[in-house]
Amino acid sequence: MDTPGKDTPKTLMHAEEALATRLALLFRDHGFQLLLVGGSVRDMLLGRETHDLDFATDALPEQTRQILSRAHPTALYTVGEKFGTIGATFDAIVVEITTFRSESYQPGSRKPEVRYGRSLVEDLARRDFTINAIARDVLTGALIDPFGGQHDLQQRLIRAVGDPIERFREDPLRIMRAVRFVAQFDFTLEARTRSAIPICAELLQQVSRERIFDEMNRLLVAPRASRGLRLMADLGILAVILPEVLDLRRTTQGRRSKDVFEHTLRVIDRTAPDLVLRWAALLHDIGKPRTIVQTDGEIHFPGHELVGERMCQEILTRLHADSHLIDRVRRLTALHMRANQYEDEWTDGAVRRLVRDAGEDLELLLELSTADVTSYRAARVEAAVDRVRRLRERIRQLEEQARIEEIKSPLNGHELMAMFGRGPGPWIKAVKDYLLDLVLEGKLAPDDKATAEALARQFVKERLAA
């Protein structure tokens, strides 16, 4: 990652710089200031590309909306107007312009009371961290940095603006943002800022679950996600928002093994920054603390993947995650042991069932399976990689015969009801599953309706006669 210094570019990409200049001139022509602030300036100083431009202005929201509309944006958004923000897009560039603010927060409130300020410095003083409290005059190139943000960028520090306890009390989500920036930029928490987090961590109970979930998503796909999660455990954040994950730190896997939390962090380090995969990596062993048993000095976790599947549902529902993500993480958690247990002796049906059960997340499951072997012994890791390679090749060979996900029972529900003169009911699924298993095992052709009918009649007579 680039470290800011005298050779760091102090301009945006060409298209973004041109747009910022055009907007600044337009606001100036109407008698107002428009300055780049926050993440736009921070990323510019770090040499990072950005397609999102954040501005601060002394124009009121209604005035901003009127001026911005004259720039002919692709789209204009006023959803944040009550908080002083007008948004717009110019092709692929996202713009947000916020009136100078001086906010006050009521204790226990989840939303700030917005008060408009009169000066840029007053606006910067209300921001969370010094690295986000730098402004840039687009027309002159001058940087306005009243709180030493450039110095902290150079020192790779996350430091609260002013009193960190006061900043965290204003908006407790800043506690998680501090840790997320550590994970995102590989920075370090400044001492006073770090010390304030355990004092204020309980305040996260005031924050909406949606905002907590959004910050967790950002942290999980960050380059140093495991470092951020370890900080969350050390500083009391997990105890408030994800106590089940903190329980992993108290669960050993054996006398010579790391605890489950440290194993989990290594799994995360070994996975790609895909949101579903990272959530599955975080929660794949979440059921171990509740299933631990010790027999003859050996520690086991029988059925932890099934307990973990239920816990994923509970945890992600509590965080107001969308149902599709919940289903995918649950599925990966439930299946991660099956993929790890693959042997060449598996029947074709067993392989096909795994593929069908994994569905759209087959590749993520195989990656999780490989990452889950975190042994310090190279031979074990190599064996895990080879196991997944062989499984992939087996799947490829079976897919050449027929698309596994498209395999169906030779008889559908309507055909079965007509055959037996019975109405809808659970019996249909039982018969279809029986026939499908035979197809998956290669014992019944998917288009052999005659044989399927005979087998279905025998199955109903022997097992579903009642």
C-alpha cells in the first residue's frame, strides 16, 4: 500500500478531477464554497483510486440541489436531504455534497440531530478520525488539515479527532469504523483512541443492527480482516455484537492445537475477499463451543456443523442480513465437513449429491474446504489441496455425462398423482427423492419412465402403504 509523502499524487483520476473542478466552479459562480472532504481526500493522499467524491459546502441543501441540477447529473438523489446531503451520479462517478454541519447527539439516540455549521473547520471538527478530517480546495489544490490528518497518514495511525470518548459517544459506530480502517489500510490505533474503545464498546447496543452489519461486511472483505477481528475480540467489541464468535476464543481444539478463534482467523486469511465466503469462514465452526466433548483425552465436536447452521441463521437474522446471504452462509457451514471428507471411493451419487446440495456455492465450498486445513504441517495442507483437486476433476468428469444440477426424477408430481390416484402430499416428495437418488447413483436413467414407474409402485407398496 502507498504511504503518503512528498511524491504521493495530490490529484484525483482525470475524470474525477475534471468533474470536481467543474462543480467547484459552478458553486463559486453562485457564491458558495465547495471542497473535497473525507474519504475522497484520504484516498487521494494514499494514492488510491476513488470513484466516489465527497464534498462539503456552505450552501444549504435546497441551494445545493438547485445548483447541482444545473450540472446535468445522470441522476439526482435527495434521500439524505434531511441530514444535509444531496447525492448525484455523473455516469460512473458518485457525488455527495453535504452542508457544513455541527451535529449534536442525544444519549441513547440512533440518529444525530443535524445542525448546520458556518465554517469548514467546524465541519471537520465533527468528523470521526483525523485521516478523514482533511479538506482540499479543488480550485487551488490547497489542503486544509487542522487536526494533523496528513501526519497520521504518514505514521499510519487511526486517531480520533479531539477527545476519542466524546467522538465515540456521538456515534458509537465509529468504534467499529476505527477497527475497520485498521483492517482496510493496515494502520494502527493511536493509543488514546484504542484505550477509549473498551470504555465505549457497550454503546454499540444503541446502534441499529443494519449499520452494525454494514460495518461487519466492510471489515470482512478488508485486506487485513483477521487483524480487525482480533482487535474486536481484544477491545470488547465482539462481546457486544457477536458474543458467539468470542466464545470461539475460549474453546480449545486440543493440547497442541490453537483455539478455535485463532483457527478461524487463519481460515479467513486463506480465503478470497468474497462476502459470502468470508462470513462462512467466520461462522463455519461457530457450533463447536456448544458441541465440545472429551473422550479418552481427545476433544471432539460431534455435529458442530449442524448446530452451526442453526446458529448462522440466528446470528445473521439478528443482524438483519438479507435472506439470500443467510441461506448461502448456512449452506456452506452445514456442508464444510462433507467436502473435507471426500475420498476417491465415494460413489458417483455421493459426489452428485454434494454438488446439488452446494448449488451456486460449490466453488466457495471447495475454497472453504481447502482453507479450513490450517495445520502448520505442510504435508496436511498439501493433502487438502490435492483432495479438492481430485474432487474437482471427479465433478468435471460427471458433468460431461450430464449437468448435475439439471438431473431430475423421471416422474414429476403430476405423473405420480395420476399413477396412484392420490392427491398432493408429502408422499410425492418421498417418491421423487427415492427415484432421484437412483438417478444420481447411475442406477436409473433420467428418461426411463417405465422402470421408474415400476420402482415407484414397489416403493409406495413397501414403504408408504399406510
